[in-house]
Amino acid sequence: MKLEGRKALVTGASRGIGAAIARRLAAEGADVAITYERSADRAAAVVKEIEALGGKGFAIQADSADPAAAQAAVADAAKALGGLDILVNNAGIARGGALEEMSLDDIDALVNVNIRGVVYATRAAIPLLSDGGRIINMGSCLAERVTMPGISVYSMTKSAQIALTKGLARDLGPRGITVNVVHPGATDTDMNPADGPNRDLMLSGMAIKQFGTPDDIAAMVAFLAGPEGRQITGAGFTVDGGVNA
């Protein structure tokens, strides 16, 4: 129970990696609030799992692309939990295609959720976070190495997490708040199923020829959120089966 008494918010956590992170933090003793955009039933199911693990759980409807909603969700989470110690900026979307062929709506959606949404939530959380708190951003193994065509805008939005993480680590270090980024690779979720159309392409670039699971990512997040992570900040951790080896 390394996180007993800690209060966490995980954005975009009604399914997939976010839901696994919420469950893992709860299993370590944290009370956990999650945000969701549309999947109210799935979010409610995650809350029940959090409560079954002995923690307090709350679900907050919020579109991470909406500045007011993203910031209000942080305030609502802190109020419901009685404080805030951990922010996991997990909410994100993926859109692909050659830049000249992508619609402006798709470009805007990627930037609004993957960059601006993270900035909005973090901006709202900083005054509420306890000293010694944690901010963990969700990047991608495609943030530093663009290993296939058609993902330039997506990779750009995820690489932004690296600069934000490093800068905030400097800004918040005096308060003992650590800021890190986790870079998942091919992970078996609804968004990227292990039996999906991109399976063979993704496996071809991996040293370990298997998709990861959401729990693999959640384990790294829990480590960084726990007491062992107190001296780790401004760093990136890639969990990708060796794509970037």
C-alpha cells in the first residue's frame, strides 16, 4: 500500500491504459478520480473497481479539448478527494495520415487533446498539488522516433510532452513535485488491438515480439507515483517492447 492516503486524478480513464492506471493506483492504496468524455457506463465500472479495492472513486465527465472542462475537472477531483497528490495526464487521441491530406479538424483535435488538454489540466493542478506530489504525462514511443509514415502530427503532439515534462520538472522541483513522461509502445487496447490491421507492422519493429498490456504501463506509472520515484524527475520511460532500442 505504497500510495495509502494519496489522492490521484487520471484523465481519460474509462478504458484501456487509463483504466489500468486507475486500478493500479487504487490497488496501491490511493483514492482515485477519473475523467471520461462519453463512456459513462465504462467510467462507472472503473469507479466500482476502485471502490472494490478499498479506495474512494469518482468519475467526472470532461472533454480534455475544452479548456474550461479540463480545468474544472481538476478542481472537482480535488474537492471530491479532499486534495490532490498525483496527476496522470493520460487522455489522448490518435489520428493518422499525410499532413497535406489531413483535415484541419483532425489536426486541431490532436493538438487540442494531446497538447492543450495536458497544459490546461496541469495548469489547474499545480496550485492544488501537495508538496512532494507527482505529475505523470503520457507520451508515446513515437515521440522521439517516427518509425512509420503518416503519423507526423500525432508524433509532434506526443513529443511536446517531453519538453513540457522537462520544463515543469525545473519549475516544480523546489516543491519536491516530480514530473515525468511514460512512452507506451504497441499496447493491446480498444484503440490499438493486438489483432488489429497494424499488428504485423508493429511487431516487425519490436525486439520482444508481443504487444504490451495496459497493466505494463500502469506498473511504470505506479512506480513513478510511489516513494521510490521521489528522486526521478524530468525523465522519460519507454515501455515499448524494444521499438526504440
